[in-house]
Amino acid sequence: MSQKYERIVVVGGGSAGWMTAAALVAGLKGRASVEVVESEEIGIIGVGEATFPSIRNYNQLIGIDEAEFLRATTGTYKLGIHFCDWLEVGRDYFHTFGHFGNLYGSQTLWAQHRRLGLTEPLGLQCVPTVMAMKDRFVLPSEQAEFKYAYHFDAVQYAAFLRRLAVQRGARHTQGRIVDVSRHADGRVAALQLDDGRRVEGDFFVDCSGFRSLLLGGTLGEPFVDLSHWLPVDGAWACPTERAGDELTPYTRATALESGWAWRIPLQNRTGHGHVFSSRFIDVDRARDQLLARLDGKPVAEPRLLRFTTGHRQRFWVDNVVAVGLSSGFLEPLESTSIYLVQDAIARLMVLLTTGRPLDENDRALFNEGAVRRFSRIRDFIILHYCLTRRRDSELWRHVATMELPETLVFRMELWRRYGVLHEYDEEGFDATSWLAIHAGMDHWPERLDPVFAEVEPELAASALRDRRAAIAVSVERMPSHHRLLQQVLGR
Ligand code: FAD
């Protein structure tokens, strides 16, 4: 059955809803009406959010100026994530969005580093990692090529996008949806609001958050539960005051007894949270563990969020497509939720801008792409856990010994046996990211390709030494993250 989409209704006004609406009005240029229905009374998730570099593509696509965006969302720059205590208590590593590079043409630098048995962190050969370690930031240039993302306040981001989308023609309707009516063939026809208003549409984007009002609720699409692999199911969040010049250009993720804690720096406050598995820790104890870690004065009461990791079996059914938490959630480690929102929007826009009626094949293509992305990110997140040497609590014993998805076993075998990092095009994490986690978790191939032995060890050692020194000197000249940000903000 093919479908029209002249009246598009977006259900929900969180980051997912307004990101979708802003992209639809920009991309469809008046060829369809866009109406966002949200309930202020229900509110949005909006904890301090960390993102993935592709967020910059989204912002550029809809014409957002970076300085204006950072001012509106109290945003900061993010070079990556500092992982503490994941391998063992006391061991740490960075996952930054930069590559380690090559030596001698095609020879990977990590392999020479490994062959020489160097004990210094591989990250010292990576520009953004050294920048992160020193709290420095510059925008990438030809000399220092790397990707970056942002930390920002998700509530402010949604409000910023709402202003922009409404200015460009989106309609904003406030009201609580209490009922959903359907056509005889099962398609959603209209939303019933609590004050009696009815919102009709021919295409619905479900951005209703964990409720999954249309896809999970009205259409009853089954949920694929991934909690056997990703066992966290709750988070306490509590922001603290932030002042002064110390401003880390990275998120910190510290492994705790039954989960992990995030630290996300914004301009005026620091987001703190404890993501935990209630199978292994009592909710109150999880809260106490967060409060004991705060490095500033709390500016709000701790807030509890509950979730189940997983996703809907299909993401697009009939005339309803789910974007954001309504489609699924893989836990906040590696900040992939907003990336998945953006990716879904991009794939949806490709189909909607064809201008032709969409049919079962389009939906199947979209669904297959979404499942693939969720599966790859799922595997990437599991990699952070399953390589641990921690055995000091039930959670760590569980993740170190659980049976892994076949797809991850395959990728880990490729790496362990042959030193191969399988590359997928443009879907989430690239080979460099996988290498950062393998290296950080001290997980290496059993043997190296004999080709690496062709270079004299002294020559390779001196090339690595020179490179490391050059990076250290160039980073030392860079401004602090705080200073650069003030410049960008015009302060
Ligand atoms: P929500 O923000 O929940 O919005 C749902 C909307 O639906 C609201 O506007 C609500 O009013 C509306 N709605 C629901 N029911 C009705 C109804 N009956 N009538 C009318 N309106 C209704 N993502 C990242 O990328 N990086 C991170 O660092 C990160 N950290 C996270 C930490 C935690 C603990 C959690 C739980 C999530 C985190 N996320 C993170 C995910 C991120 O918050 C969401 O993906 C993102 O904010 C999008 O949420 P959403 O818009 O799908 O849902």
C-alpha cells in the first residue's frame, strides 16, 4: 500500500520531535505541512547531553550557526570520552574522534607501537587525545585533523529548534494526546487531545519518548529486549554548579560497582549521572553513590530515569515511523541516542524528498537500516564491558562471562586473530573508534603481520618519538577549551 504524506504530524516535542520537525520544514520546503503535538505537562527527558560528531552535519544541514547554537544551549566542545576504571580500577583511556595515523605509508602506527613493546599510552600519538588530556581545544584545521562533537542542554536544544522550526513554518500544538483513531485499514488517522481537539494527518512521526505512544502503543509493535547484553536499566541524574576556567573538552565515564557514572561539562553547570543495573544494585544505594561523587553544589534534586535497553522490532509500520526513544534506547554510554535520531531523520528525508508515494519496500529498507545500526552500536557498547578484567562485583562478573552476540564475536575474532578492524561505511563508529576501545582495554591481536618487522626497530622508535614530541609541542600552543569557547561565544 503506497502512502501520501502531505500532512505530517510529529508526536512529541523532545530533542527527537523538534530535530525531526526542523529537518522536515527545511527539507520539504512547503511541500507538506508539519505539526508538532506535545504536552508540556508530560515534559521531556533532557538530561545534560553528550553527542557524537555527526551532530555537526545535522546542524549545518538545517543552517544553524555554531556560536548561536552554543549560546542557546550552554554548549561546550567534546573531543571524546575519558573512560576510567573499565579495564581495572585505576586504569583509564580516551576514546577521541581522531585517528592514530600511519607510519611509513600504509603501516598502521598502532602495530609499530605494539611491536616495539612501548608502555606509554597509544593516545599520545593522537592529537585530540593529547588535547583532551591537557584541556585544550582548537577547531580542526589541515594541521590538526580530527572530528569533534558537543555537550549541551537537551531541553535548551529542543527549545532552540522549536523556535527555528516554528519560524520556518511548523505548527506547534500543545495538548495531551488521550486517544488515537485509525482508518479501517489500520493506518493512524488522528490524535484526540484532552481538551477535545482532534489533530488529523496522513503521516505520523512518533517522537513520544519511552511511551512509544503510536508505534508501541496504538500499533503494538513488539519490543526487542536487549537487557541480557546491556543490563543497565536506570539512571540518577543531578547537575552541579560550574564556575572558573577549568573546562574539560570531553565526557568522563567512570565504571562503578554496578554501572557507570557520567560527567558532562556545560558552560554553567556540570551534568552528573549514575547509570546502573537494578539487578545488581538497590536504587537508593545507586543514588547515594552518585551523590558521593558530585564535584560541585547540586542545582537540582537528583532525578531518577528508568528504561529497558532494546528497540522496536520494526521502526516504521503503516503510516507511523518512530524516531528517538520511542524507537529504542541502547543506554547512554557513547552518546549515541541523538546520533540515531539524526540518522533516522536523514534516511527518512531521502525517502520523503523523492516526492513519490512510499510503499512497503521503502518501509522495509528503512527498517532494515535501523536494525543494522542498532545492532552495530549494541556490539560497540558491549565491547566496553565484555573486555573488563574487573571481577569485584556481580555486574562485572556477569558482563565478563556472558555469551556475546555472534556479530561481535566475529569482529573480535577478526581483530584477535588477524589484527583486522572491520570497516563499515558511514554507520556509527569507524575502525578508529573500535581501535580506541581495543587499545584502551588492552585487547590486542595474538600476533602481528610480519611486514612490521621489516622496519628497523630504532627507526620506528625514533619516528614514534618524533611524532609524539611534535604533537606535544603543537598542543602546548593551543588555547584552553575555556578560552577558545569564550572567544567563539564573543565574550
Ligand atoms: P522525550 O524527550 O521523552 O520526549 C517525548 C515527548 O513526547 C515529550 O515532548 C512529551 O511531552 C511527548 N509526549 C509523550 N506522551 C505524550 C502524550 N500523551 N501527549 C502529548 N505529548 C506526549 N542521548 C544522547 O545522545 N547523549 C546522551 O548523553 C544521553 N544521555 C542520556 C541519559 C539518560 C539517563 C537517558 C534516559 C537518555 C539519554 N540520552 C542521551 C537519550 C536522549 O535523552 C534522547 O534520545 C533524546 O533526548 C530524545 O528524546 P525523545 O525526544 O525521543 O523523548
